[in-house]
Amino acid sequence: MTQDELTKIAKDIIKNNVYLTSGTTDGNSPWTTPTDKRVEVFMK
């Protein structure tokens, strides 16, 4: 897949969901947090 195709998929997921979960790790412990706001600037 191209970067443009992956970007479109990611934007479609964000656009079509009100609630998302953001996750990261410090290399040892993963953590996630639910979010209830979408960044409208990102959607342009």
C-alpha cells in the first residue's frame, strides 16, 4: 500500500468513529486512553 492509501484509511477510521483509543508505550509498559474528541484540523 502507498502512503496516500494508508493516510486515507486512517482518516476514514477517524472520520467514522466518535470514540477512539490512543495508545503508546515507554518500551516497557503500554498504556491506552479513550478519547471523545476528533481533531477537525486533521480531517481537512
